[in-house]
Amino acid sequence: MQLIDTHCHLTFDELAGDVEAVIARSRDAGVTGWITVGTDTHHNRKAIELAHKYENMYATVGIHPHDAKEVTDQAIRQLHALAQNKKVVAIGETGLDFHYDHSPRDRQADVFTAHLQLAQELNLPVIIHSREAFDETMDVLQRCAPDLKKVVFHCFSGSADRATIVLDRGFYISFTGVVTFKNAEVIRQAAKIVPVDRLMLETDSPYMSPEPMRKQKINEPALMLHTAKFLAELKGMDLPDFAAAVTAISKSFFNLPD
């Protein structure tokens, strides 16, 4: 069995100092591929550097909406240059975060739009961060990238109704260990309606360890096995069949080699 953690932050301090052991534990658990996600210029560069060190590891480049207020034209040009590295498989994470509002909302939308334009120019998938901004996120996607289909809503925490809207646009949905939480019934109902050929798995590590590992404060790719087991059971599938299906769609979405 081989799984791909499609969204982890292996350059973050909680994991960066012990990557070799993190990867070893991940392989032992059957999670044998990783996409380490960039969130600013520093982590974009680190993600690419790390991806070049490991087989089956890839990077994305993006600027998190929290930091949109600091984005300059030069930063976008740097993003464009970094995105052309052979180990970069997507743009993001990018989007809107109206929960914390660390950056003005109009500036978040402008930077999000710049990411979408870059993805279209370079023909790369997009990883979406959307928190308390679902309608606004969908509006920007419709206005600025109506033909873009390789879009994944990462760490999906919405309802089945919102999942339906995402799916109707031809987009994809990725679930973290949050779907295993006791208070996550709304997310579980969404997961039930997402076809396996539009579903991906992630840890968003070092955050949000799944049940039954909630006490492990630093999440890591190895723990994604618990999320996979949970969703396989939710879908009424054998784990190997479920794993094969979500791995195949992840490879297709990110244009990874077989």
C-alpha cells in the first residue's frame, strides 16, 4: 500500500529538524509520497530544496493569505521563477482567510488572483486555502479562472452542500485528520458525498493530528494512515482499494510519475 500526503509543511520548525526520521516513519506507515507546501518566499525555497533531497517528494510555491499585505510585484515575479523548478507541482497554498483577517480582504483577493493567473500561465494545479470565505473564494475563482479545473480545496471543513458546489465546478476536495474528530460530523457528511476520484488525503502537518493520535501534538505524514483507515471505512471500502484509488487521483492531479 502506498499513500501520498498531498499537503504537509515539512519546512516548518516542528518537523524541519528531524525530516529524515519523519520520512522513515512515514514510509513505515505506507505513506511513501509527500508534497511539502510553500507559504512564503522563505518556505517556498526551502520546500524546493527539500524536495530535491528525497525521491517521491515534491514542492508547491505560494504565499498564504495571512501574508498578502506584504506581497509586492517583486514577490510575484520571484514566485513565477520558483514555480518553474522541475520539483514544483502546484501553486499554493493561496486563497482567502476571513477568520483571522491578518491581511486586508481586498489585498487577499488581489494576491489570490495573481496566483490563479500564474497557475493558468504555467498550467499548474492550485491548492486553495479558504476559511470563513467560501462564497468569496468561489467568486474569485469564477471571475478570474473560470476554465481552471485542477483546483483542490485543502483541509476541507465545509458542509455537504458546499462540497456539492465545489464538485459541480469540477474541483477536488482534500481531507485532513479533522474528519476523524468527534465533533466533525458536518465534515463527515461532506466526505460521504465526495467521489473517490475527486478525493485526496493530507495531514497539513505539523497541525491537527487525527484520532486516535490527538495527544501527539506535532502531526506528521505517518499519521495520515489513520485518516485513510477512517475514510475507507466511511466509504465502505477495503483500505488497500481506497488507498490505491486516492493515490491514483493524487498522482493524476499533480502530474506525478507512476
